[in-house]
Amino acid sequence: MESLDDVLLEADDKMSKSVDHLKEQLAGLRSGKASPSLVENISIEYYGAQTRLRQLAGISIPEPRLLVINAYDPTSLAAIEKAILAANIGITPINDGRVIRLPMPELSEERRKDLVKVAHRMVEEAKVALRNVRRDSNEEIKNLQKGGKMTEDERDEGLKEIQKYTDDFTKKIDDLLAAKEKDIMAV
């Protein structure tokens, strides 16, 4: 690292990626209604290569509680069905040879609470990732100051800025959790 700006840019980038990763994870967490994000990132073994479902098939929602997967290559239906079962999302696919239907079962109160716990775990992992980025960035800033590349005042300003980033991204994470919790608990 050459300057404080480099450290701040890298910290912002890494924290932003942590939040984006959490968004993807939460999108894949099932709520009561059908959503393509539940299955679009499932990996399918297709001609020897791992391919995401969204690249192999169209995913539509003809009804609020039904996902329909229409494979571009009908020969891949069996592999798609197998991958959905292996993904363990709690939905049994119905393959009629042309499309795969995923009916969303009603979530029980207990299952909803379990999903909220899973969301909390994901959020905690994201917050740990933010704290790790903060720690690494603070170390780099202190090393720059020790190496004579910045003054103590600049160091203190940089440490404050890193803490501000951490607080901002933590708030974004908390907002994502609140929205997902509301979505899961909605009947």
C-alpha cells in the first residue's frame, strides 16, 4: 500500500463485496413466496462443467407459490432436477419431461423461525468479515505511519474513516436482515 487513499479504497471495496455476498445469500434463503433467486445460482453438472441454473434455463413465476424452470436444452432436465434436490432447499422438483415445477409449500411457524436463525447466522458472518477488513485496514494505516508515509494526524483521520465505513456497512447489513426477516415472517 502506498497511501491512505489506497487503504480506504480497498477497505470500501472489500466491505462492499461482503454486503453484496450477503445479499446473494439472503436472496437464496426461502421465504413464503416463489423467487428465481432461490434457485438461479444452483450449480449443475452440464457436459462436464459446473454451470449456474440461470445460464441453462429460463425461470418463471406463473403463480405466487410456483417456480417453473424451462431448460434451453431438454436433455439437461435430469441434471437440473438432481442439482435442485442436492441443493437441499426444501422443495421437491416435479419433472414432467418438458419443464420442472417447484411448488412452494406453506412454511410452518417453526420453519420460519429456523430460517430467521439462518439469516442471523449469515448476517453475523458478514459482520465478522467487515470487522476483519477493519482490522487489516487499521494495521496497514498504522504501518504507513510507522514507515513515515503519513503523520499521526493523518493516521488518526484514516482510522476514523475506516470506522465510519464499518458503521455504514454494518447499518446496511442490519437493514438487509430486517427486510429479510419481515419477508420470511410474512404469511
